[in-house]
Amino acid sequence: MRGHFRYSVWDPFLIISQILTIQAIFYVSLGALIFITDIISGYSQSLDQIFLHKAVSVKDLHGRCLAGSFILNSLCGSVALWYFVQRTKLCLDFTATAHLIHLILCWWYSASFPSTFSWWLLNIICVTIMCVCGEFLCMRTEMKAIPLSLGAKADL
């Protein structure tokens, strides 16, 4: 280990499985939040709400509820970072990767590059929330005191 707190090895299987896990949680939690929003608002469910950049709008109530779902999903993503990644240094990497994959899937689904200002602003806000909250949670865990006595009784 030579001077390092954690032993780190290049493990591509671990990294890919973490990326897939974060991405799966990203879409499952987003889908659940949008489903709840759709039930409350009476809007019909569609993949357009997740992948179509024109669906995000601040002009109507449903677009704002959809934006709220994306923001709440960022909090779910930060908990996923804390639970599965567990490293403060890697939160930005995994957050950027999840949102880059989302950008590519939105581009592919809509057959056009996302061009609406509200979509870009929302995604910048979501990246910021997910990264900062994930770093906060991971940092709190990393900063916990390491127990030095492992159940041994001290004879004083």
C-alpha cells in the first residue's frame, strides 16, 4: 500500500459495472418520478418526457413538474454515487458520464441535437446538484474516524 489510504487498482470491470449501475438508477428513479408526476397531473406517459429535449419547458405546468422530477432525480443520483461509488474524487466523473450518456441517448432518440435553453440549463443544474450532493455524502463517509482499538480492552 506504501503511503496510500486506499489500495487502488485499475479494475475496468468494476468501473463499467458502476457506470451501468449509476445509469440504471438514473433512469429507473427518473421514470418513477415522472410516473408519479404524470399520475398527479393526469398527463399520459411517454418516453418523450425522458428523452425529448423539447418536453422540458418552463412555460407550462407539466414542463415545470418534469423539470422538478429531473432535479429530484439528481438527489437520487447523489445517493447512488454515495452507495456505489463511495469516493469523493470520482463523483464528478460518474456524474458527467451519466449525463453524457443521457445527452447521447436524447440526441439519438429525437434525431436532433438538444437545442433548447431550458434543457441545457436543467441539465447543468442537475449535474451540479448530483455532483455536489454526492461529494458531500461521500466526504462525510470518508471523514469518519477510523477505529484504532478493535475490541481489545485497554489495561490502565
